[in-house]
Amino acid sequence: MSITPPHGTRWPDVATTGADAGAAITGRDWTGTPLGPIADWPQSLRTALALCLHSPAPAVLWWGDGPVALPNDAYRDLLGPARDAASGAPGVDLWPGDPDAFAALLAGVRAGRGATVSPDVPVRRTRDGVDEERWFTFTHSPVTGESGRPAAVLTIGAETTARVVGACRLRLLATLAGALAGAADPEEVARRAVTTLADAAPLPFVQLHLATPDGPRLAAADGADVLPGPPGGWPLAEVLADGAPRLVPPHPSDGCPAAPVVAVLPVPDPGAATPAAVLVAGLDPHRPVDADHRAFVELVAGQIGAALAAARARRADRHRPAPDPTRAELRLFQALVERSGDFIAVADPDGRTVYVNPAGRALFGLDDRAGDEPGPVDTDPPDARDLWRTELIPTALREGHHRGERRLVHRDTGELIDVDHQTFTVDTGDQRPAFVATVGRDVSERQRALRRAEALARLAGALSSARGREAVVAALTALAPAVVDAATLRVAVASPGGRMLDVAGGDAPPGRLPVDADDPLARAVRDNAVLPLAGADGRTAGVCLPLRYGDGGTLGALEVCWVGPVADDEALRSLLDAVAGLCSQAVQRAELTGSAQAMAGFAARLSVTRSTTEAIEVILDAATTALGAELPGLAMRDEGRRVRLWHHDDVPGTLAATFRDLTLDDPRPIVRALRNGERIVLRDRADFAARFPGLPDPVGGHGLVTTVALPLFGAGHRPIAALGFGWRRERPLRDTDLALLDTVADLCEQTLERVRLAAAEHNLVTRLAGRLRSSSLTTPRGVEVATRYRPAMSGLHLGGDWYDLVRQDGDRLAVVVGDVVGHQVEAAADMAQLRTMLNTLIRLGVPLEEVFLRLTELVGVGFLGTCLVVVVDPAARTARVARAGHPHPVLLPVGRPPHSVPTANALPLGMVDRPMTVTTVAFAPGDVLVAYTDGLVERRGRPYDEGVAALHRSLAGVRDEPVEAIADALLHDLAGSEDDQALVVLRHLG
């Protein structure tokens, strides 16, 4: 099996390989549609769509309430150009049946009522000017979204045309046999035959000409006025002469493009060398004129011939018994079904199997011994093998027909085979059932595809709701084997830059594996390549696939093993790629969640440090733990030009000795970072040698590969320290990693600055709240910003209010203002933790509407507070507002009075349980925007609205002043608060 890695590392590249439909989807701008930009599509939609596009069977994904239809190429071809709407068409117009009924069906699946089936749906289209009719059975499976509830329905079709047409033809033959039984003479046989066949879909036009000494004579006809013969007449004499059938195409003069091909066939006489009659039959214009079609009309002619012989025998000798019609019927059935590729079995009404055709015997591994018959298999009921006698036959005898799907077993291999089957009765002339026939088709591939699709949807839902790496691995090892029919599955996840892999799954308990081990999982991680695994016979019986970041770097590997060899299969490769992609996405989400939680814990520990020594211990211990790094050291300015390196005892003495007696002139990275304020990232030791030529590399000599020297700044943006650490395996630092470094630096800077200036608890809280510093050290172009924090007059209310500025791409600026309920140290700790987590979530690019929900998921509900986030985009001239129980921001447009920005009602922090509504307002050049905490407007004994009105009046009076003057004026005019006051004033400079 040649299993190749996904085409590219981005999901749109995988979707584009889904033929024309995939290319059309990825090439379209979905902005403004119900689905939104393709970059924002949820993982559940991406996975289900990739499965749909790569399915060889007709498939369509119905997404959302609309729904939006996303068909694959096979489904679009099925409906033809007249119904081939572009991907993204709303509604159910792409369904070939009743749209209202189908809309109700989709609603039921999405409501959680489970998968359902639409059996034998007729699909009509015109291909090359010819009307075509086919039948399909469609299975509709729910696709679980990120919320854990069905978000879409995946419809996959399997063609059942051959079975439906075959069953229809068999029923017509059975009906014809019953109608002809007991006919007294050839004229009656002709009349009964034509009456039975009249207007039957398989034979829309029929004539029967009996052979006489004077030539063929028309004995009965139907539809002759609708379809006249060709100008030279039907070739009746020729057929009687040589006994060879003819196919007569529609004559151009007929003027009817749907006119059928006409078969002119000899009706055989079982006891003579020449035909007994000629049958002229129009063939079904919606079906191809193939071998099965010709064999069917030949069987009709043969059945009529048997009836003519019986009628002549009765007329010649009334006392001589006629041939047993049921035996003749059985012979006719056998002649047809011997040629069929479907499973066909015949039993008597008592349940004794009298015949199974060759295709059925091959399908189930039956031999020719008497009594060797297939038995339905069901692992639950103990009497499942009696299902044939207890359900199928009794239902068919009672109702005339039975339809269902069963799983049967192959006698030799024990392989389970899914069969779609129909059971019906075959009547004799006296209307008594003589036989019960079952026609079945192997639908194992279709069912396997459906089971895989449902398993993949379950896996996507479980991974999307998994919180943490352990939950991701547990969901993967429990659900992924069913997606790819694997016997065993193992997953290995590497901590970024670590030398050990966490391995789970398979038959062994969870454990750890060195990255440099001689194991397929480790090799797949090291080589970042797909590795086929050979079985005992040398053929492929498994595969290891790397799990990748978006930039192609490895984060782990997946090992899949099957019971036996597997063939090179495009559908299986697509499934493996989909599973690997799902797992990669889930592990990355878990890493981000873990990083945010680690940062929260780091912030919480820093917030309660009371001295420089305590702060350094926490930084050395917790900062590198949060980053997964090793051998941390903190360089700080000492007396004069001396530099002191703080480190833990686990740093080898030989390494620590090389960093004694440092001065500010030392050329090594950690001192250079302290001296110049430069962040230095060295990807590997070759990078060190290139950037610091001639310098010894004791850090590399002690096993570190990727290293970082992170400067920490104090007041006035002056470097006061540098934090160094590294990893023992190469770790590319991606944008999210650099954002975490910024967060670590911000936390360390705040803490070091705080503990240097604070010695007592009151000063600790005052400095922690009062030294709030923006995460954005530079103001974006086009925006003027002023920030203020004023502590409360009473120490009882210190510590809860804060603000933050987070610089984003495209000159956007996120303004965060919050207030935590509580006092003194507890409120300060909560404030620091919440501020850090919000800062981290915003830096990581979490959508604004989900920021507060993700905060609740990470921190829980053990706190209460309010918060406001405003994302200002000067270029777009907009401000996007998300509010969690916080005072409304105030907007002062040019030439108009100030007003509070209206937003949807929102729960406070600690109670947010769903995405927030984001309000977008215009923020034009000259406009002023004010964000504040409630301490600015709340006063004891005064209504809150009066305080807001006072803010509006004060702001209107200084609208033309610089923002620094506006901030000072607001604090002056609204003095007298007993609570903290945080204030941010922005102006769009144009």
C-alpha cells in the first residue's frame, strides 16, 4: 500500500483535491454567505466536507439551518446540468425527491433523532438527449458540531438500479406466469400475455404474432396506435425464418425522441425447431439496451412459448395433463438469475431453500451440497439464523413483499457481508404462492463508507469538545479505530522541544518513548514522513503518519495497524489524512489551552510574591515549566557593570561556572539581551555558531538545542533583566509561541517592577494595581491613547480594577478594561490572573465573541467581575465591542453629543456560558472613545445614570482637547469615588 502524506499542510489544499467540486469550494469567496469566510469554518465542517468531497459515491453535505448544500462531483453528475447548482446553494433544491418531505427529514436528523435512510429514490436526468432513470438508496447521518450537537447532515447514496429493475422484471415474469397458467388455446395465451404486459414499465409496447401456414398473424397488441412499425413493417417473416432476434431502432419519422428501441423476438416452441410466434416488444426507453435487458425480453418470449405449448397440448388432448406451470416458471427464473450478479434465492412457502444462484453461492461461500443455505447473522438474538423462516417468508406471504438490510456471513472466511434485500412471492395460476424469492445485493462497501462517516463525525465531535491533551488522546484511541477499521491504533504526542513522546493506545498501557528510539512512531516524528509498516508476508499491514502543525512541523505521530494486508485505496488514504488532521488540530487546541492555563497559574503565583527573591524563584520555576523549557537562568544588573546570574541547583555546576564574573560587556546572548534589550532566539547550535562566531557554546555542550534570551524591561522601557532557557530538541517558535514569550516577559516585568517598589502587603496591592502597564509598548498609527489608573481613597477597595492595551496586526488595538469583585490580595490575584488570561487569549487570536466563554472554561466560575474589550481598527474606521456586565463605553463622534454605545445584555465574568454578541460601531477620524470602570461614575447615594450623565457632560466640555487633557479632566470632574478608577481615552487621528 502506497500511503502518501496529505497534499499540503493546510486544509484548503486537502479540500482542493476533491476534484471539481473541491476546487470550486476553495476557490470561492464565502464572505457574506451563511458559512462565512473559509478560514473561519469549524473543524467539524472541514472534516465532514473533506470526507464528502473524496467519497467515490454520490454525497452531499447539508450544513446549518438553511441548509447550505455542498455536493461532491458524483452527486452533481447524478442530477445532471439542469439541477447542478453551484456549491453553497441554500435550501433543499438539490434533493431529487419531494423537497418539503426532505426538509422535514433533515430537521429530524439535526434534532438528534439519529441517522435515517431514503430507500430506492428515483433519479431522472437527460444525458446526451436520452432520458435516464436510476434508483439510489441514500443514508443521512448527523455531523456533530463543536457544541456537541448535530450541526449538519451528510447524505451518501448507493445505486440500487440493478436490484430495483431486476426485482421489477422478476415480478412481471411471476405475474405473467400466473396469468398464462391454464390458458385453453393459443389465442387466449396471446390475449392474456398482451393484457398482462400492457403498460408495464419494462415493456411499454407489445404485439404477439402467431405463426401460421400463411405466415405470421397478429393475435393481440397494445400500443400499436402509439408506436407504428417502420415503413417496411416489422421483420416478422425474417425472425420466423431464421429464429434470430432483431433490434429495431426508433424510426426518424416517428417524431418522438423518447420512442423505444423495439425487440422483434422468436417465441420458441419447446417441441419444435421453428418458433411458435413472434413477440414485438418496445424496450424501456429509460434503461440501456444491454445483455440483461435482452435476456429479460427473451425470457418473456420463452415464458409465452411454454404457455403456447401447454395450451396446444390441452386442446389436442383434454385428458393429458399440461406441463406443471410451476416447474416451467422455476426453469425460467433459473435461466434469468443464473446470469445475474445479484444474490438470488428461491424457497418454498415452508421455508425450504430450493435454489441459490451462482452469484449468491460465491458471495457467501456456499457449495452444492443439499441444504447448504445462507443464514442471516445477528449477534444479539440467539435464533437469528431462523430469521429467514420466522420473518422474511411469513412477511412476504402475508403482505406480498418484504424489504430490509441484513448482515450475512461467509461460510469459509467468517467475513460479515451487508446485504440489501427484497423478498416477494411467486404465485401460480390459482393465486396460491408457489415460491418465495429473495433478491439481494452486496452493499458492504456502502455500509462501510457510512459507518466510517458516522465514526468520523463522532470522532470530530469528541475531539472538538475534548479539554486537554489527555482527553484528546483518550477520544482518539477510543473512536479512531472504527473510522479506519483498524485492529490497533497508537498515538504519540511530543511536548514542544522535548525529547520524550507520550504514547497511548494499542495493547500496552500508556508510557513514554524517546524521540530517538528505533520505533516507527519515533521515526515518523523525527523524519516527519509517512512510514508504511510491513506485515509477516511483507505486504503493508499498517502505517505511521506524522501529526503536523499548520506550518508542517511535527507534533506527534499516529500508528494504525490492520489485521491483514491492506490495498492501496484512495478512500482509506483520505480517511487517514482526515483522522491525522483532526488529531493535529485537537492537540494544538489542547496545547493552546494548556499554555493559557499555565500562564494563569504563573500569573497567580507571581501575584502573591512579596520580594525580589521570591519573584526570581517563581520566574525560574514556573516560567520555563509553562513553556516546557529547561535550564533557566535570570541575568540581572548588579553593582557597577557587574551582572549576576540567578539559577536553580539543577543547573550543572560546570555550566554555571562558565557564567560567573559576568559584566555588561560580555558578548554571550543572555548578557547581550540584558544590555541591548534584544530578544535572541537561536533555532539550533549551528545558528549560534553563525551569529556568535568564535564564542564557546557551553549551553549546547550540555544538551540544549533551541535557546532563547528574553529581555525584561522596567520603568522607562529600560532592560533590567534577561531570562534564558532552552529545549533539548529543536523547537521552531511559531507566532503563538512568540505571543507566549511576550506574555511571560510582561508578567515577569510587572512582578519585578512591583516587588522592587513594594515591601508590605498594602504597597504590594497598591503597586500591583497601580503599575498596570500596557502590553502594547507602541501606539498604532492613527490612534491617540491616554490611560489612567487612580487607586481608591480607602484601602478596603484596592486591587480589583485594571486596564490593558494589546497591539494586534494591521494597526488594530485591543483595549481591555475590567473590574474584579473583592478586596486586597484576593482581588489583586484574581485581577492579575484574569488580565493575563485575557491578554493571552487575545494574543492567540481567539475570536472576540468567544474570548469570555474561553475564559470561563479555563478559570471556572469561582470569581465574579466585569470586563469590556474594544478592538479599534483605524483603517476600517470601526470599533468592535464585547461587554461582560461592564459599563458601556462612551463614544463622542465629531460634531455630535456623546452617547453610551448600546450592546446586547451580557452576563458578568464567571457566568458567561456561550459566545458573546459583538457590537460594531463606526469610529471615524476625530471621534473619541472612552472605556472606564464603574468607580468613575458610581457614588454612594446617587443613581448610576446620573453618574453616566455627568461623564457625558464632562466629556463634551473638553472634546477638542488632547486625549491626555481629556483623561485628566474626567478624573478631576468625577472625583470623590471610594473605589478604584481605570480609564482609557482614545481618539481616531485619521
